[in-house]
Amino acid sequence: MIMITTGSKTSVLKVIGYAAVALSVTVSPLAAAPPDSGTASAAAASDPAATVLWYQKAAVKWREALPVGNGRLGAMVFGAADCEQLQLNEQTIWTGGPYDPTRPGGPEALPEIRRLVFAGKYSDAHKLFDKSMMGEPVEQMKYQPLGNLYLAFPGHTNAANYRRQLDLDTAIADVSYRVGGVNFRREILSSPVDQVIVVRLTADKPGALTFVAKLSGVTNTTPPGDERHSVETLDSGELVLRGKSGSLWGVEGRVRYEGRVRVLNEGGKRATTPDGVSVEAANAATLIIAAATNFISYSDLSGDPAARVQAYLQQVGDKAWDRLRTDHVTEHQRLFRRVQLKLAATETSARPTNERLGSYDPQQDPALAALMFQYGRYLLIGSSRPGCQPANLQGIWNGDMNPSWESKFTANINLQMNYWPAEAAALPECAEPLVQMVKELAETGSKVARVHYGARGWVFHQNTDQWRHAAPMDGATWGTFSVGGAWLCTHLWEHYLFTGDQAYLRDIYPLLKGSAQFFLDTLVEHPERHWLVTCPSTSPENFPIYPGNPNYDDKYGVNICAGSTIDMQILRDLFAACAEAGKILGTDAEFCAQTAQARQRLAPMQVGRHGQLQEWLEDWEDKEPRHRHISHLYGLYPSSQITPSATPDLAQAAKVTLGLRGYGSTGFGRAWTAACWARLLDGRQAANALTDLVAKDTCPNLFSLCYGSPQVDGSFGATAAITEMLLQSHAGEIQLIPALPPAWATGSVKGLRARGGLVVDVAWKDGKLVEAVIQSLTGNPCRLRYGTQTHEVKLAKGETFRWSGQ
């Protein structure tokens, strides 16, 4: 038995499966912590080994530059002593403008596509889908850069004591060095409070600061190339960049934008030229960068970018640097300091970040995992704040007019992975842009459902852009993935599971219902097995070996099928969420019963001849055995359909699958693999996957890589995987350090969130629990597990529960 004390009242707690280890437990009443405090023992000042990226050289390539962002405005800081470059982004600059990609003919073609699939004529079905079901245009729009700010510092070529860093705890990039006996410093931040980027330039000798500021747009060398931009220098010491986005795929470029740089020198002289602003012999200077577009919503471009920029600058007014900095840091730390992760720091941990990456050994530098964990949280705070767009493939940071995969919102894993850390890593507000996107996709997707499928509800496929394109795109190889929207709905449901917010649930329930309606209308019975399946379907981007499928049919390949495993898993979660949400809200009893009945008829998960979890209904082989996507393991992570305790046979099949795939490829693939191993309670294998991620698919600035192209998904995925190694709450109980790797033998984490409205702190030493502190934000009961020990706890809202090993 365990004794619990609440005030003066003592009670006996029933213990289940209690091992022969003495534990002391204390419950104390505590006012419910507001969301901003985030933890029963709020994280204090940061540990540099876990929160500072630093380098002894300037960035030469974009992937080496350091990101700052406020959710809307981003900059990549290169940091050369003699010529600073800030590559700038405003998140609503995209090619094209509002457009409708739907086209008629889909409902008439669907029966024949399904007949061909069930008859095994996959290539014919693929070609008919391409011909009759794709959106127009087939491709989508591209995310675009705003421009570049260059700061030239004459005579600063040979700098000593150079250091370039990004402090995740303050969200400030910093460059410092010494030239001619003078110490120079630059601080760069993107303020979520004042909605501007601020550059602060100082020297420790009066009158030593001289520089020239120039602003430039980015020119596209690829047709049609009709984007336009111009730069003007004003006598007031401001640089102004104005432009219009380019057209693409027949969609006219209609985004108008303005960027303005205000140069404020302290002492010295300021002068203007047609292409820049020069400052000579100043003591210090502050540059304020404001930018905006005419974007109001995916269907409205009636905004005035110039008026918006002026409003931002007026809001800043004459605020001094110290005030700008303090306001920015305070707001950033309100979110960032909710969670603190400490792992052992060594001499290696004190080395520059690029050197830590290049020689990474988790035994020699455990704290690098803590840095990766916090970096993902930092990127989410910087690229996805309420009122903004969601984080795309590159967050908000992109310097290329033709970025890889258009830097879109790819929803067959990447967009979802971007938001995996949001709930458990205590950043639920950062998922608000995703919720808004789903609401907008439900609007555009309802027409796609009707026009392309003749169905009710709404559907979203594999990719979207700022204009919320929801139709099949890129060709049948990708376009047959119809559950992208349903997958996003599971994120909405997860937020409810973490918070218990019924007002929120009532708000998002129509989105769940609309997605479920589409699939109730479009699921078909398998002619032989009589299961309900999606058809057409695909397992994202992977190619099965089935009769008549060449390696790559024509340009890409044939992978059309019926009832892929991931489709069935996602719909199983969607239908369950609908039924439960309707029950909680006391609504739609008949409809919820329909979803529950349909769920029972979905094709089940199956184990193949190699002992693996099948990716398709049929036991087909993979053309790429080490494929980057592990879509059929959705049921293991992020879903809870496969667990070692409840479904041991499926868990074993998942383990076999991971063994066949290895540690994956690409940043997102390796991060997903790490999370799956964590769910299988194998911390050693999870850590191995993270080590592979560092060694093969991590940029010097900690962005992840996808076939050589920087992305943020793997960075977010690493944060999520590390969270799962330390805390799990998906299986109906709170599991403490369930997948702790040997390299993390001693450490602590504060402020993680668990389903049921719980905030969890955990400390451990030599691989054993020292103490756990659980605070309830909702008053829900919970079941706690550490190894084989379990017990149930009922906490009132605001109470804390302390569990100490002795």
C-alpha cells in the first residue's frame, strides 16, 4: 500500500502489480497552474549544452545559417564578420493566388477505377485515375522568399575571437568578434510582440561602428518569371522593398508585399544612396525590419501591405532596444521555459555545435539529445503561432524561389510530424494554425468531395498550399492518398485528449463529422474479403511488387491499391473519435452509431509471411525494402492501436517491420523510426535511430535533411521521439521513462504534458526513477506506471502527486 496525504486527510491507495520496491508518495493541494507556467516545478534558467548552438565560423551555405522567427516573419542569419546576410521570409508570400482545382468527371470514373483495382489491373486503374480524378492544375503553388538584407562592415575581413550562436532560451542569434582592438556584437531577433525583426549592432569603443545596409529582392530564373520587385531608399533612412509574387501553372500571381528596414544610428553620421543606407562612426545602431502582404485569407487578398507595415512600425514607435529585447524574450520564454530537459553534459558538450554533430557519440555527449529536443520546440514556437500559417516543409524559412517540393504542406507524414511535439512538449497554442488550416480545408475539401467523388463531407489528399488546394495532385502515384484530412483530424482529437476542453471539442466536432461522412459515402466492400476498404488507395510513396507493376511505370510508378494499412488505421481512429466526441457532447447518436459500425467492418491489420506487419491488404513485397515512409506503422506511432501490452502479436510484427526497414532514410524517416522504437519500449534502438539521424540527415544548424534538402519535419520528429522515450500516455496510463537508453542513465525532465490534462516532471539516476511529480490541470484520474509497478491516482484540479523511489 501507498499512503497519500492531502492536507490533514490520509487515505490508502490501491496498488496494482506492485513490485518489491519501496516508494513514498505525497499529494499536496496546489492552485491550478495557468498554461503559461506549464509545470509543477517550472523550468528555470537554461543549460547552454541543451539550449545554445554555436560556431567559430560564419555560415557559407543556407543550411548553416541560424533561424529566428516569430511565427510570421523569419530570418536566416549567416553571420560573416565583414558582410552579414539576413535571408528574410514573410510566411504568406506564395506564387499564384486563390484558385479552384476541382474538375468534373470523377464520380463517373470511380466505379471503373475500383473495378480495375479489384481485378488486379493496377496500371490501368492508375492511368484512369490520372486522367479523370486529378485536380487542375496537377501541381500546386510555391512558398517564396521575401528578400535579403546585407550589412557590409568595411575592414572586418580578418576578425579574431569569432563566435556565432543561437540561444534557444532567448530566441536571439548573436555574432561577436574582435577587429582592430574593438569588440563588435550583433544581436538578431524576430519579435512576436512587436511583429518585427530587430538587429542590434554595438561596439565597445565609441564611434567604432561603420556599415552599409542594402536590401534586395530575389529573382526567379525559371519561367514564367513574372514576379516583380523594386527597392527604394528613403531620405528618412529607410529601405523599402515592394513586389508581387509570380504566376505558376496558369494561376496568376496576386500576392503583393512590402518589406521596410528602418536604420536608427546612435551617434555618428547616416547617409543614403539610391541602393543603400550608410552609417559612419556610430556608437551603436538598431535596424527595425517590418514586412507584410495583402493576404487576408486563402480566398481574400484585399489587404494593404504598405498600411500594415506602417502599422507595425508605429507600434514599435520609439521603443528602445532594451525594451524590444525584454518584451521579446519574456514572450518567448513564456512558451519555451515550460519544459526543461537535462542530460549529462561532458567536455564534448562544450564544443562548437558542428563539431558535436561531426563526432556524435551518445555516450560521450548525452546533452546533444537535449539540444535536439529543445531545438524542435524552438522551431515550432518560431514558425507556428496563433493567427499565423502552419509550419510548412521548411517551417517559415526559405531562400529559394524554387524550393524542394515547393516548401508546401505535405500531409502524408511531414505536416503531421511538424505538430507531433505540440501537445506532449507543452506547446498546444502552436497547433492553432493547424486547426485553422483544417477548418479551411474542410471548406475547399467539401467541393472536392462533391465534384470528384459525389460524396458528402470533405476530403483532403496529400498536399496543400496557401490557397488550400484539397484535390488529388502530383499524379496518381501520390493523389490516391485520400486520408490526409482524416489524419489531421486525429490531431484535433488529440488536443482534446490532452486538455479535456469541451468548448474546443464542440468547435472541432463538425470537422471530424464531415471527414467521417466522406468516408462513410466512399468506403466500399471488398468483393472477396467483404471488409470495408478505401478504393482507390495507396501507401504513401512506396511501391509494392504486384502482378503487372513495373519498377517505374512511365514517369513515376504504380502503387494504386485498395485498403492500404495506413488508410484503415487512420479511419479506425477517425471513426472512434467521432463516436466518442458525439457521446461526450450528447449529439448525433445515430451518426455516431454508424461510424462505430463502419469501424468494426474496416479491414484489419495483418501479419505477413516474414512476420512483418503488412503494408497492404495483400502480402506484397516492397520494391524499396528500406523505404523512407513507414506508413503502416501509423498504428504504432502516432496512433495507439498497437502496443506491447494490448496487442503483443502486432507489436512483434511492428518490430520485425522496423528490423527490415533499418533505421530508415531521410530525416523524417529516421525520426519516425525512433518514435516507433520508443513505443516498443526499446530505448537503445530509439537512440540508435536518433544517432543515425544526426550522422546522416542533420544540417549544421540542426535542420533535418530529405535527400539533401533542408526541412524541419525531422527536427520536430526528433523532439517527439525523445518525448516518447521519457513519457508515454497513449495506452491508458502514464508511463515514466519507458524507453530510457543507456546513454541517458542520469537526467531529469520538467513540464511534459500527458493525456488527461497532466503535467509531469521526472528525475532519474543510474537508469532508475528518483522522483516523479504529476500535477493535474483537469482533475481527471490517472493510472501511473514505472516498469512493472502501477497504481491509480485520483487528483483534484491543481493537486500534485509526488512519487519517490527509495
